[in-house]
Amino acid sequence: MASVKIASLLLKTLSKPIANRLKRGAKEHERFREMTIEFAQFLHRSEMTMRVKLLGETHPKHIRPLNDARAIDAGANFISESFLFAFAAAIIMGETWRSRRAEGKRRDAVQDQLDSYGVEIAGLKEALVEERSEREAGVSRERDLEKIVEEIVAIGLRGGFIDVSPQWESHVRIGQQARAFGTYDRAVTDEPDHEELESAPRSVVVEELNRSKEQLAEREGSLLESNGGP
């Protein structure tokens, strides 16, 4: 809007010089002088006819024409004002077009930014799904490995090939019972009840599982030491 204010100030400044220049041109050039007088007389007749009709007279009287000096002044003023009006209209239209163009560019930039955010979010979702799948696969492999170790130990116990402590035998039996009930990850020695684990926070359950895995690793180490392993 600053450009519109500057343009209006410029028009006010140039209005009088343009009108004076048109008046001088009408006086100096005969053809332009005649055109200005005819145009001014036409405007005068139209104005007077409109005024008479507004007063309610259907048949206006004879309208006296303007003298040449007044006709030149009136015509030059009208032409200068018309020029300034056209110039102001062009400035306003240009400012409107510029504002719309800037708004369109800003809208396109925002849309491009939203599209880039959408692509980033989609990539993060895919990475999250892949990470979750890898984590589930790792947990599954860990469970399978623990199951294999317990089965090997159970076979050794039944065949008398190995001699383990009563705590290890209790752990193997508890692991087998836990798999039968579908709660293998939470079935450890001295663990809380199943209902308590379900109502406990996730961090507590994870901590309990980690402790169970540490106990399993310690018992495996003690088993290997008792059997003369490395």
C-alpha cells in the first residue's frame, strides 16, 4: 500500500502542471484548441441538460455555450483529470496484480513446504515400521534361542548327561510351564504374579524381564563352570 500512497501524492503534485501544459497546448495549437473547445462545449451541454431534467423540466431552454477561454479551461482541466485518473487506475491495478502474485508465490511456497513435510513423515513412518519389525524379529530369535538352550538342558537332565544345581532345574521347569501358559517372558524365579505384571507400568515389566535374562545368563555360566567348560 505504500506505493499507492506515493502514487496519490505524485498525482496531486502533477495535476496542476499537466493542466497548465494542456491549456498552453490548446492556445498554441489550432487543431488541439478546436478539439478542446468542442469537447468542453459537449460536456457543458450534457451537464446543463442533466441539471434541467433533474429540476423537472421536460423541455430545456436554449443552453448558452461557453466562451472560448472558459471552454479551453474546462476542456484542459477535464483532459488532465482524465489522464491522472487513468494513471491512478493503472497504478492501483498494478499494485493489485503484484499483491496477488506475491500471495500466489507465498501460497505455493507453503504448499511445497507441506509436501516436503509429508514426504519426511512418510519416510519416518517407514523407518519406524522397519525398526519395529527388526525389533520383533530380534525378540523372536532371542526367544527361540532361549527355548533351544532350555530344551538342550532338559534333554541332558533326563538322560543324565549333565549335573546341574536345583536352582537351574527349577528355572527350566518354570520356563517350560511359562511357555505352556504363554507367559514365558515373565516366568522367572521369585517373580510377581501375572496379574501384578499386567497392572504394573511398562518400565517395571521391562526391568523384570531384563533381570530374568541376566539370571538366565548367570545360570548358564554356572552350568558351564560346573561341567568343566571354558
